[in-house]
Amino acid sequence: VDLNVAEKVFFSSLDLPYIVTRSDMIGFCHVKSSLLVSGITVEEDSSSTFEVVQDLEGSFDLNDDVFQLGDTIELFGSVYTTNGDNVDGTVEIYFELDDEEYLIDVIETVDGEIDYSYDLMSGFPGDYDVNIIARDSYGNYQKFTSIASFDLLNELYVYVDASEDSLLPGDMLNVYGEVNSVHQETLTSGSIVISFEDELYSTTLIDSAYSASFRIPSDIKTGEYSVTVEAEDGFGNSGSSYKMIDVDPLASELEVFLNNDTFYPGEEVEVIVRLYDQGGDMMSGDVWLQVYDTEDGLISEVEVSTSEDIIYEIPEYGEPGTWTFIVTLDELTDRESLDVLIYSDLYVRLENGTLFITNVGNVEYLEDIELEVGSNDA
């Protein structure tokens, strides 16, 4: 610098070189300047202290905080120096689950901008943190931890309905419903497995809807049953749900029993009627009881309940021989027989000087009757 006598020059007007900070200058620094005249230092001075750091700053955001397999996660943000200059460099993206970090990708940043998309095609479900390591070409470095978090789910919401809430063995049952993502979005495709008892029925999911029909086994036990639907999409998301249905009893077998096989007229017969459903379990119901005598003549017809005790009295003059008891319910029928024994007897009474003789048996009285006639006179 050439100066005249008493001439002043400010440093700001001098064409001084820029000083580029380096990684070996990390820490607190100052700039020292010396004024040399003919190579001799005539004055020195130092700047105020400043700190050289490698830190970077940034701001980041995700497009959502809940995802499931098959979704696309989008990361937006920017990286800049502590004085606000945008950074050109690289960014390492990590997902952290249960203190375990997974390197997802390494991308370049231009002018500090981050605009990144990642398809979640696999992964363990859980709560994830997003960590970032940013670097520039000057050795500046910063690890940003938990810049964002999200839940990764592999669930599907399954809704189940059926054509009937209760039905009989042998009936057809239509199971239908829909399956949606955790965002309640339509699924274009997927697989459905319906389980009922030990049977599996498969169908496909089309635009979130499914439907399948099957026949209830004819020998199934009466009771409440679960129809379970399991769904899975092409990305491995799955879900299940169920609906309870009732299988009503269907009368399938009818039996009649008598407490003895021989009776006299006037005696009581205990009639036991058993009605069974399709599973072999007893059920209650109303059936018709018909009684036929030995000549196949209909003596009695009455509707009785299988849940009640049934007592039938052989008529006083019931004809001896084989009598038949028949029970029926729609197409079901059963029969049992008994023998009405011969009963021969007379009932004799004297009333107002008149002798009455009555045959109280169930057959013709063929024996001789001997009468003794006397007088009350002394």
C-alpha cells in the first residue's frame, strides 16, 4: 500500500483476501493484522474473538404421521449453516425403531433443499423416529435426531356382515363386507379367507368389497357360532374380524317309548316322547300322538309336548289285543305297541228289589251266573 504523508486508508477499502475457515480451525479464533513498513512491523492489532463451528441447522417435515405398508412417505426440508447459507452436500436418512437405526438412503442436497420420497414396502410395525445426518463439502456435519416420528401399521380394517343372523342346518349363508386401509381408503385387491368351524372358504377382494356363500353343515350342533374373516393385501397388511350367528335346532329324529308292554283296561300308560335335533341333542316341540286299537281303529288323537309327561289311560272297555301308539311331526314318525290284556268280571248290585248285573270286562262274559234266592221271613 502506498500512502502519502498524513493520508488515511480504511481496511474496508483495501483489497484484502478472504479467509476460508477449515476443519482444523474449529474453536474460538481471532484475526491478527500487522502493519509493516519496509518489512518492519510498526503496529499490530487483533479482531474480536469468534468461534468456528461445524454445526448445521435445518427444518424438516413429513407428509403424515401414520403409514402402513405400501404407502409412500415424503420428507421435506432444508439444511443451512448457522449463518443461514444453504448447504450443498449429502444427507443420510435413518429410521429408528426400538433404539435400532436403519439406513434408508443417502441423497444429495442442492441449495439446501430436501424433497425425498420412500415407498414403505416392508418393515416392522411400530413407532419410528426419523434421524438425519447432513454433511457439506467443507466438513461441516450435523446429526439431527427425532426430526419427525410416524407410526407404521400393517393392519387392515375388516367389516363383516351376513345374510342371516340365525339359520337352520343345511341353509346357505352369504358372508359379505368390506376391507379398508388404516386411512379408510379403498383397496383395489387382496385375498379373503372365511373360516367357519373347520372349513375354509377363499375369495378375492375387489375395490374393498368381498362376498362368499357356503352351506351350513346338515349335522352341525345347535348353538352360537363365529364366522371369521381374514384379509390380506399385496403389501403384507392384514386384518381380521368376525360375526356371530345362531344355528337353530332342526327336528331330525322322533322316538316314542312306553313304560310297559302289557296293560289292563283302566290302567295308565306313561308315554315318553323324545325329539332330537340334527346334532343328536334333545329338543322340545309339539307332536301328534295317535292311539289305534287292535282293529286299527283310531281311538285317540291329541297334540302333545315333548317337554311334558304324557299319561294315557286305557279305556275301561278297551278291546284286548295289540294297540299301537304313533307319534308324528311333519315327515318324522315313530311307533310303539302294547298288549291290552283280557279282563273278565261282573258288577252286581241290588237296588229297590231289582238286581243289576253289569259286564265290566273287555270281553263277552260267557260263564254261568248262579243266583241264590232266599227270604227274609222267619
